[in-house]
Amino acid sequence: MELRVKRAPHIDTEITVPGDKSISHRAAIIAALSNGVCRLDGFLIGDDCMRTVNALRALGIRIDEAEPNAIIVHGKKRVLNPPAAEINCGNSATTMRLMAGLLAGQTFESRLVGDASLSKRPMDRVIAPLQRMGANITAEGPEETPPLRIHGGSLRGIRYQMPVPSAQVKSAILLAGLFAKGKTAIVEETQTRDHTERMLRYFFVRTTRDENGTIAIFGDQVPESRDFRIPGDLSSATYWLTAAAAQPGGHLLVRELGLNTTRTPVLGVLVRMGAQVREAIEDVDQLEPRGIVEITGAMLKGTVIQGKEVAQLIDELPVLAVAGALANGTTIIRQAQELRVKETDRIAAIAHNLRVMGAQVLELSDGLEIHGPAPLRGGRVASFGDHRIAMAFAVAGLFADGETIVEDAECVEISYPGFKDALEQFMTTKRGPGSTPVIGSRSLAPVDQ
Ligand code: S3P
């Protein structure tokens, strides 16, 4: 599938986005361990999260699909069955790493495989802590890449200092910790998304976090079954927020959005670049804040993205790089070497596509230096099989002369089913329902660099 993109007319609209990918994975797993039936509304029916659903089904958990975008998980009180075959995690590193943590504490053997992209991604980061907990887990690929073979067994709690900030690794250890003897503690120097901790707490599993950022979980707890409504995915919304931000006078409202503060630093960057952003949290009942974001666009200015904020907006960097190409001045992204081990080498992919579209960009070992504003021109850009690259360059196409064709774009289904229809809305909207500002509450202050 190709995405054919033309320049956006004036943006003045409102939108909702599919459910949060990270939260969907966690909700399915923790519901499966619970002591009863849980309905998960707003579940992301995308390829990645369905890999987790199918992995849980392979372990004997009944999961029904319900309309619209809901799943019903029949928790079996931490009882999982040995899988009849290897478990295919597709493109989803979240599935593979979280399942590795879960399977480490089971008494049977399992094997996790992935597609060509996942088969190149580093697994040493989960293998090392799980082995320290007593798990028998090995990578069959070169340099500790998938497939993973796990012969689970009895685990003991450890104290683990995270060498790389990674919510997937933290979550794998927490899930293993649920099946370990005693206390498992994780020391996170840079806080990463805390959806697993929140989801565990929502299901009445006790976790703690001290003032130094040490997270702890105690083994032997059974999650209490509950229903949950998954908020919209801020990472998906960021494609449209960036499009509106980069169009002077553009205006966009996104409703029903997850606004967890470990995910919102991207809004601070858009403010720094000159957009006007307001957020209003409407509901915190389920421990995951949800609300509205309203954005008004401007001629953006370049910014520097580095340090601790990188881990909290790692998935938004491809589209922020596109914003950088449209902004006045230089945008520098540093200390983002993790981008090289995502679904593709995102630093190389961004640099390649930005150059195809006429932008001036320097590839750094750990990031990018982008000189804007570029008069972007349409052309053929590659997705590199990476959903976030495909979507970021569809947004670039909204600002380019002529037609932009994003090749091999079926990968958008991984995190954003319906992306193509939403893109259509941005190519045709003249005036939408959200044309008057609605949020009067909290305006984000510019963040110091
Ligand atoms: C995710 C964590 C991040 C992120 C990924 C989803 C998660 O990966 O890039 O898209 O759901 O925990 P890392 O843990 O590798 O940083």
C-alpha cells in the first residue's frame, strides 16, 4: 500500500485517535493474570497489540473481541498453559520483551519469534536481568537477537539498575517480579513511561516508587479483575498535532487522549517551537489521565532535544524531526541513539527521507541536525517497514509541493489503524467542528532547554 499525500489546506478540525498502544499491551497481559473477566474498551486493534492478544490466547487465555474496539479477557488467576507452538510476536518488541518477562516465571518451555525487523533488535537488555532472577532464557540469533527460548522456573527478586532507559525492559522485570519470591526493585535514572506500574496498581497489585525513582513489586499477588477504558494514543495524535503546529493559524482539537506525564513532554517541545498548546485533563479515575489537547500553529522555530526528555518522547522524534525541517533555524536531536535500534534505524531513515524531500540534514551518531525551514518537495519516500517513519513522512507530505508518495505504508496498521482516513481528513478539511477555541484552563508554559 502507498500513501499519496498532497499539501494540506487550512487545518481547522477535531479528531480522536485509536487507543494507546503501550497501555493496550499492558491491560491485556494484566487482565489475563487477573481473577476474572475484564472488558477493555478502546483497545488498539492494531497488529502489535493483537500479537500480545494472540500470545495470551496461545497460553490458554480466552479473549473475545467486542464492538467497537473492545476485548473481553477471561483472567485465569495467574494460570497459564504451555503453548502448543512457538509464539510469533511479529513486529512487536513490546510483545516479545513483556512476554519474556511473563514467561520467565512459568514452569514450561516457550519460544518467541519475530519478523525480520524484530529479529534484529537487541534482547540482551531483557535477558540479563531475567537471568539474574534465575530464569533460563537464551537468544538464538546473533548478538543476543531473537528468537528467544525460555525455560521458565522459580525466580527470586533482585534489585536492578537499568543501564538503558526502557519501559519495555522495566515492564518485563515487573511482570517477572510478580512471579518471583520476595521483592523486585528497579532503579530508573531516567523515568520512562509508567503504564505498567499504573496498570498493576489499577488491578490492586501493590507496587511502590520512592523519591529516588526506585520501583518495587512483591511477588505472589493476583490482580483483581476490573474493566478498563484505554485512552487515545498521544504518540498517534502527535502526527496531527505536529501538522497543526507547523501551519501558522492551524487549529486542532484532540479529544479522549491519554495525558500521562511520562508521555506529554512532546507537547512541551511543540510549545518551545512556538505552537500554542493547551491541555485539559478531564478524568483520572482509572489512574491514566485522559483529556483534551488543543493546538494552534505558528511559524515554528528550531529547538534542541536532548537529555532526559529524549526517553519520554522517543516515539515522537520522527515527526518532530519533520517539524524541525519546517521550522526556522536549526533543530538538534542528540542522545537519541536508541532510535538506531527501533523498528528500523530511525536516524538513518529520517535523514534519508528528509533529503529526498529537499531538507538540509546532518546525520549524527546519536541524532540529527536539521536546518530549516526547507521548502519541502514531494517525491517517493520509503517507510523502511517502520510505521512511525511512514506516518511522519505522510505529515511531511502535507507541507510539500506536489505529491508525496510514502511507499510500503501498510505498516501504519501496527499502531494506527485508520491512519489513511485521518490523513484524508487533513488533505480535505476546510473548516471543521473544532473551529473555535474550547479550552480555557491550563496553558503549557514553555519548557527551558
Ligand atoms: C514502549 C516503550 C518504548 C517505545 C515503544 C513502546 C512500551 O520502547 O519506543 O514504542 O510500550 O513500553 P523502549 O522500552 O525500547 O524504550
